[in-house]
Amino acid sequence: MPQLLLELFSEEIPARMQQGAARDLERMVAERLKAAGLTYDALTTFAGPRRLTLVVDGLPAATPDREEELKGPKASAPEQALEGFLRKTGLTREQLVERDGVLFAVISQKGQSTAALIPGMVDQIVRTFPWPKSMRWGSGTLRWVRPLKRIVTLFDGAVVPFEIDGIASGDTTEGHRFLGSGKPFTVKDFADYRAKLEREHVLLDVADRKLRILEAAQKACADKGLALVDDDGLLDEVAGLAEWPTPILGDMDPQFLDLPPEVVRLSMKVHQKYFAVRDPAKHGLAPNFLVVANVEASDGGKALAAGNSRVLSARLNDARFFWDEDRKVGFGPWLEKLSGVTFHAKLGTLAERVDRIAGLAREIAPLVGADPDQAEKAARLAKADLASGMVGEFPELQGVMGGYYARAEHGDAIADAIRDHYKPQGPSDTVPTAPLTVAVSLADKLDTLVGFFAIDEKPTGSKDPFALRRAALGVIRLVLENGVRMSLSHPVRVWIEHRNGRAYGDDVDTSAQVLDVGADLDTFFADRLTVLLRDQGQRHDLVAAVFALGDDDLVRIVRRVEALAAFLATDDGANLLAGYKRASNILKAEEKKGPLPTGMVETGLPNQPAEETTLAFAAAAAATAVDAALDTEDFAAAMKSLAALRAPVDAFFDKVMVNSDVASERDNRLKLLGQVRAVMGRVADFGQIAG
């Protein structure tokens, strides 16, 4: 089967855009091939510093013949309607087919050669390619990420001729800018293309470039008894900067190792794209760095290493300046600066945000075993480093630098709380366990969530500009992994009372505002908890069934969900759920006719079936047992109490007719079903459960 090879060769493509461009190219080509009715065996894309490449194997030589039937007007329709349909189809009245008084057009379309379709497809893709940023050059109108130089287009080994803005397609490409022959060369298919590129010192596949970097870097470090500091993000970036990556180990001035290691690593990474190196024997950074060059130097890279060392020293001298100056200034002036920094137009300044976080931290502290005074103090200092020189240069170090600056003056516990209060920042980030840190971290995230929900800035669809989903997941993980027993409505009330300028206390009536924000946040937390538990194998409907009870203690909710899942996995649970749904359906149908009967279920009535009496006593016993179990939060026992209803419910539906002709019997049985539903509803809303 024929193969399509496409290469779009340009000036250097920013590394951060390459993999996204490869995905976009794959998507756009796949969509157009599908629209044309073309199938294929495999479609693969590659992205590198100067080229986007696509290869499609197993394409047919032509599109299949197609026949399409279009429904038209009735045969008796006015002439104008018929003329419009004929213009649309390009047929005559005699070519239409009439069936049951309706006219149909059968349009047959002969297959078209694949080679004839390729020029239009490539032209459209190039002109509409979704680069995050693009440019025009020369006098042309074409836009591309950087000036486009060549287009290789081969189908079944032959050039597909076309032109885009003066750039003609062909079979010629170029190798490495410095290490290659310097002469363009022709290719005949993908295998030939890939092999010749490698001879010209170009590794096409980013996976091959990463492997080359890692193997050579690790060897260079091991030869000196050192180890590479892993950094997947940096590896992705440098693999997009070099077509023939060559790692070189360099030396740096050891005096810079007295800077915080995070500062050294970030200076290397952000400014120079260097990997840090550690000394396993000393359990810290080594006075070295690893740079990935795009050339193989004749001197083994000594000159390159020396030049990069000088540049790194200049960068680290800047970092040392910020480090020294920040320690002279301290927290007082930084906190004053926060009064002049707007956090959000509707939420005030950063200083006002710090006040709110401090208040929340004080309220949360007893719930997590932290000292309220210490929690408030740590919270007041947590955002101060945002005004420091180092964080101004390296925003990624917010919190980290505050921890360093606070350690000598305020002690380890407060320093750790400042350092880690942003955690967890993602699903793979660690969760703090120190009580003081947990208090400040929860306060920080809850202030963000309640604040933006209070001003109606909630996430919509895929848009979440204030990272509220991440904040909610952080709260959930902090609460669950530390076993924090806390009602989510409490911080909502504290936040709103603080915002209204009132003291914390139950005598302030903010109930309506608290209820509105709290209800929205409950739903939001339920969605985030559902995602988390679903990733752990739990069913989303069980989370909904428990949240429907109105409980907002996340630890208790998860315990209920786990107990409910275990119960429903048993025969008793599955059958009782079926019985619940049957009872609920009967009650819903009766509710449509009028109010359901109320009052106590009666037993010992004349001619009362034994199954009815048995279920009445079982429901009453289950209610007592369930309430006792729920009081002690023994949810497994609560489920076990419900399991005792399974046999009486089955027997009741098997032997007793609910809709008796005798009104008193019918009413008593409806009350009994309502009692069963109410007992089960104390554990979860079984109506939310599928199955």
C-alpha cells in the first residue's frame, strides 16, 4: 500500500510548541483523510527544532466510489421548490427517483486519486495551522511559526507537485545546521528519509533525542562520581532545542553552593536550560552543571563548558544579590508592600487576603491539632515573600523563599508552614502532614475557593482561570489524608463574616449568603471528590447518594461511600437496592394522586399478612440500629442493619398486594413502604444509585 511522507521544514520552532504542533498535525490530517473516505494502517508525526514530519502508511491509491441519496420535495411540490433542489444536486428532473410521492436524488461520485487530494489538504492545513504564535515574512501572506523553507511531499515514492505561497513541494530536505554536510539531499520514502537525516546528525524522534541526552548525561556524571538531578520538564524542553543533543559536564564556582539549592537549580533551569548535578556522598548539589549542546565539539566540549560556566556565574551572582538584599529587608516591609498589591478587584489587596487567611487559619487550627496563635502568625507571614526580590525574579520560589527567610527568626514549624502551604499543587504533589502547615494550607485554599465563589467567578466548562479545581482537590486531599474532621460550611461562614467586617460569632446573621455560597461549594466539592474517588475505583453515583444527605464532612462522606460500596457488592445489598427502587416507584406513583398517608404503621390488624407484620417490626428495629450505628459513625454496622431488611422486603413484595381494595390496608402498607424508604434514606439516597 502507498505511503505518504510530509515534511514542513522551517527556521527554529520554539521547543514549547513542538509536541502540540505534532498532535495538531496528526489531528488535522486524520480528519481530512476521514472526510475524504480514506483509510490507513498507521499515522505518525514527529516534531523537532526545524521540522514537522508526518508519515501515513497503508493509504489506498484512490478514494472509493461513493453514492449518496438526498431526499427532495414531494412530487406535487411547487415548481420553485423543485428548481431549488435541482440546482443543489446538479441533476435534471428526469434523473430524480420518485418513491411514495417523494423525489430523491441519487448522486454517484467516482473515486479520486489520493495524489490529487493531497495538494489541497496540505495547503489547507498549512494555512490554518493553529500555532499559538505565528509570523509573516518577506512580502508573502503566509503565516507560520517561523519562516517556512521547504515542503517535502512524497506519495508512493513520487513527488506530489504543488506550491504554497511560492514554496514548491519536492523531495529535498536538509540535515543538521552545523554538523551536517551543508548540502540539501533528496529522499525517496520515510525509511530513506530517516536514515539520511541520522547520517546528517538529525534525530527525528524526540524519544531518541531524550534517550541520547539521558544516557550521555548520566555517563558524564558517573565518570566523576556524580549523579544527574532528574527534571522531566527540562528534559522535554532541551530535547526540542537540539537536533543532535550532546550533553557536556561543566564546573561552577563552589561558593554558590551556600545559596539555597532551589535557587541554584532554578537559575540553571530557567535562564540557561542546564541540569543540576548532585554529589551522592555529600547529599547535596555538586559544583557542576550539565548543558546540552547542539554540536559535537572537537575539544570534547571544554570551551563550551568554560563559556557556559562564566554565564552561569553571572546569573548566580544576580541570585546572590537578591538573597543578600532580601535578608536585610525582612518581613515587615514586605507585608507593608502587600497593601498596595491588588489580589482581585472584587476581593481586595493581598494584605486583605492575608487577613482573611489568618482568620481562617486560627479557626481551623484546633481542628487539626495546631496552636491557633502559631497558625495565625504563620498565615500572616506566608504571603510576605511575594514582595521579595528573589520571588520577583523567580515566582516559582514563592513559599520556598519565605520558609528560608523565616527559619532563623520564627523557628522551624512556622518556616515549614510557609514553605509548604501551597501544597499539594497537583495530583502527584505530596500532602503536608504537620498540623501547623495543614492549617495554613487549608486556610489559603479555602479563602481562594470561598472568595471566588462569593463573587460568582466559578469555573465554567474547561475554563478555570483561578485554578479553583486544583484548590478544591488540594482541600480534599489535605482533609482526607490527615483525617481532618471539619464541616465545609464553617470556613464559608468565617470568610463571609470577615468580609462583612464583623467579628466571628454565631450572633451575626449571614445565613442567606452562607447558604448560597455553601450550596455551590458543596456541589463543586462533590464533583471534585467524585473525580478523585472514581480514579480510585469508586462509583460516581455512590458519591452523589451520600452527598445528597447534606453532609459536608469529607472524611465522613468517604467512609460512608466505602461502606455503601461494600454493602452493594453483596447479594443482600443488590437485592435490597432493587426492593428500595420498587418501593420508591410505588410511592412516587401514589404521590402523583395525592398526599401519602402519614402516621404510625399498625400491626396486629385483622387478616394482616404475616409478611407485613414482619417487615414492620424489621423496619422499626433497623431504624433503631441504624441510628445507633450512625451516632458512632460505624457505617459498616449501619449497612449490616439494613441488610436485615432484605429478606422481609423480598417476602413482603412476594406475598402482599400494596394497592389493596381496602383503603385502610392500602394506607398502612404505603406507610410501611415509606418507613422502609426513610430508614434506608438515613444512610444514603438510594434513589441516586444506578442499578
